[in-house]
Amino acid sequence: MEDADTRTNVRNERLASIVEQCLGSQAAYKLFDMLSAISDLDKQSKTRYMELVRDSGEYSEDEIDAIERLIASGAASYFKAVIDQVREEQVQREIEALIG
């Protein structure tokens, strides 16, 4: 049971790190926004996008594999949703602080 808890904690820490980075970086947020939109496309469009990424020569094979996993698994959409939720909560707290 402890191994499952440890894995969950590690995943939560990674997610928190990604969210923190995206909240602090407009470029990182835009990346997840774009990958999320691509993950919603049909399979053929996703394949064409990945071909463009490969052909660009801008990314290493490891980076291409990570991008492809984020798109194919839907993780990019999940991350973006979490980032948006945290951002909304921050905005609400700031509004409450200004009003209160």
C-alpha cells in the first residue's frame, strides 16, 4: 500500500511542479493550451501534426516522444484543465482580497 501512496505523491508533486511552471510562464501555458487543442483533433490530424514536429528538426527524439504521449494520452488536456482551475482559484482569491 505504501508503494501506491508513494507513487501517488510523486505524481502529485510532478503535477504541482508543472502547474507552477505554467502559471509562471506564458510560453509554458501556451504550449499546454496548444497540445490540449491538438489532442482534441481526429487521429489523422494528430498524425499530421506529429509529422510536422518531426520534420521541423527542432526537437530531440525524447521531446517528440513526450509531445506525442501528451497528445495521445489526453494528458495535455488534463494538465491544461488543472492549470486553468488553479489560475481561476488564484483570480478568485485576488478578487476577494481586493473586495474584502
